[in-house]
Amino acid sequence: MTSVSQMTDDQFERFALEILQREIGPDGLARFLRRFCSGKGDYTRDRASWQRDLTVEQIVASLNRPQGV
């Protein structure tokens, strides 16, 4: 087995989900995923609201900026 520190994020996620399913069963895993993976609100509507006044150039520029800037 690859050590956790050597796993990609995708490998780590699969590994962690397998452990959860083994320990709490499929129903428990489904409950966990519903509880911690679902957001609140309507992201599509909210995104349209905060992106309304952005130009394509501004969006592209934001994608090219380092995170946290």
C-alpha cells in the first residue's frame, strides 16, 4: 500500500471512503456524504449574481492569478 503522504488527492479520497464504508457500512457512508458534501443555497443562481458584472477578460485574469491574491 502507498503511504498516505505519497497518494494523490484522488487516491486518498478513494482510500478514505473505503475505510469509512468498511467501518460504518454503506448506509453510514451515504449518510456521511450527504451530511458533509452537500452545500446550502443555489450555487448556480448565486454565481450568476456575483459574476453579473464581470467581463470575460476579468474572469480569465482571475484564473491566471495565483491562489490567495
